[in-house]
Amino acid sequence: MQWVSQVSSAASFVDALAETIAGVEARLDGSAPDSLFVFASPHHREHFGRIAGALAEVFPGALVFGCSGAGIVGDGRELERTPAFSLTGAVLPAVELTTFHVEVDDMPGADEPEQWHARLDVPGDAAGALVLLADPFTCETGPLLESLDRAFPQLVKVGGLASGGSEPGHTALFAGTAMHGTGAVGLVMRGNLVVDAMVCQGCRPIGTPMFVTRSERNVIHELDGRPVARVLQEVYEQAGPRDRELMRSSLFLGLVTQPDREVYRQGDFLVRNILGLDARTGSLAVAAEAPKNGVVQFHLRDATTSSEDLDLVLRRYAEQGHRPAGALMFSCLGRGQGLYGRPNHDVEALREHVGDIAVGGFFCNGEIGPVGRRTHVHGYTSAFALFRRAHAD
């Protein structure tokens, strides 16, 4: 297995395409890629329809997959607010690739897994990866992920919502020889590969884990038998000056996804936005259902916390001794230079911990990755898919 990546900031599409093709060809040193992951900024929008054909002329056997992005990742760089075109080539011996496109009105439901199996000609017990890219304007990504989780529980699902467009029809999804402006595209990868997925939510817990003792759908009335407003006041009073300041602007709620654990640590929570606190009732509305007896904990986020969380997740992964050949990175538009004040923060952290590997990807309108046993759409995160061989060829 071999992965290489090249990115170009050339304003001319012709120049950007030539630069990335030349870089991939040189690094592959005569090997033919099986897959080409392409990510392009909106500066090249008028040429999106030419990408698959142009790549097919040079790499006739390679499957093209990717999307548009407001920021682009490639060759160890994160390019934001500038023309950018990224090409990541992968030589994948003994790996089978299957692409699909789905629209909201023809998407199988969560109770129809056999329709997915027939549609993709992929069995329900297939192992490997499913890279999913969706249009943020026309795809209901949550129900789609629920349906895919039911149909293919052993496929690791990771990806993101395309960006770089402010209205429907301005984003692009590439799958094989086709370009789509709506719905979602997927790439199923199975065979001699293992895919390790990581979701770095950029948060740390504050206070202690608590049980939801009274709630209605996404509104929590009581935690550990007390009004949420009272609990929040106690957390605030016990916090230090820095955390008190963050609680005013960057407070979130984490929901435990695997309640059978006895001890919870950072990363065990699905972090969701707090929508509001009712001053009259003291109840809290969050951007997720909070069932009774579920375990939750408040979380904080800022640049330092986000960097520390990323380092923690990557360090845990590196300690397992894995040696991936390449990676795809799906990072939130709210990260990057706007959060850290400098470019390349997340991709440099990844390569620092796992080695100087090829990384392609983009900045998303929402990131897709697993937390616990389910796949979710996230915000403010970086989701990574790291690829390695399952066994020697």
C-alpha cells in the first residue's frame, strides 16, 4: 500500500492540475494509483466538471473521489482562503472500491438494510471503510448515517459535508466519472486494509458526570435530581477564572455514548451545542436528544483546549504502535488559522505523532466520524481516517 499527496495554490486551474499530477506521478515512481482523492477550492468552480476527465487521461485506471472545499488539505499543508487543489493518490493492492451516489428522496431507510446491500452489491458484514461526502444544502446526513450504520455496522464511516458554496448548486461531489451537486457520494473500501478513525472534538470536560433525571427529548430539566440552572451555577462557582470566562461563550454538553463504562474519560462524550437556558424553568435545551438516565457532562472549548485534545487523541493512537500508510483529514471551517492563529496546525500534529505520511482532505461544513458505536455529524472537530494494510501482500 502506498499513499502520496500533492497540493497546489496556483490560481490557474490548468497550472494547479498540472502541478498536482506531476507531483503524484513523481512520488508514485511508476506505480499506478487505484484511487485519487481530489479536493478543490471554489476558485476552480467553473472547471469542476473537467476534473474527472482530465485525471482519467493521465491515470486511466484510478477511481476519482472527492469534493469542493473552502479550505484544502494536501502534502502536509492546510490552504485556506486561497486557490487550492489537492490530489492524493493511493495504490491499494487487494482492495475493492465501490462508489455510489444517493439523493434524499431515494435513500433507503434505517429499517431497509437489504436495499443498501443490493444497491451497492456489498454484504452487510463487510469490513473496511466508507468515506462519505455530502452536500450540506440537500442531504439529511443524520438519517443517512443512521441508515448506513444499520446496513453496514462493521464499516468505519468517516468524511464531511462539502463546503465552499453559499447556496445550493455551488458545491461539488466527485465519484468516479460523475460530478454531483446534490445528495451524497460514498466510497466503500474493503479487502487488505484496516481503517482507524479518530474524531477530535476539541473539548475538555468540566465538573463531573451526571445522570439526566428528568428530560423531554432535547430539553433537560434535572441533573442528578436538581434543576439544571442550579447545577450550572455550582459548576461556575467551582471553576477557575479562565474556565468561568469560557463558560460565558464556549460551553457545550457532552453525552456519553457507551453508558456501560464505569469510568469516563475525555473523548468518551458526544459533544453537542447548548441551544439555550430557560431562565423561568431552569431547563436546558441541547442539540441532541438527552434520554432519562443518560450520563452527561459539561465541556469547554478554546484554541488551547482544542490543541490539547488533538494531542491527546493522537498520542493515544501512536501508543498503539500502528504505522499507517496515508490519511484523509476532515476539519471544521471553524478550526485552522481562525482558531489557532497559524496555518497547518492539525495536519502537522497528525504527522508529528504518526509519521511523515501523505494526508489529503478539506475544511468541512460538518465532519463525519464515529463516537462510541455510532457515526455522527460533528462541528468544530477534525476527523481522521488512517489507512494501513491488514496483512502483508
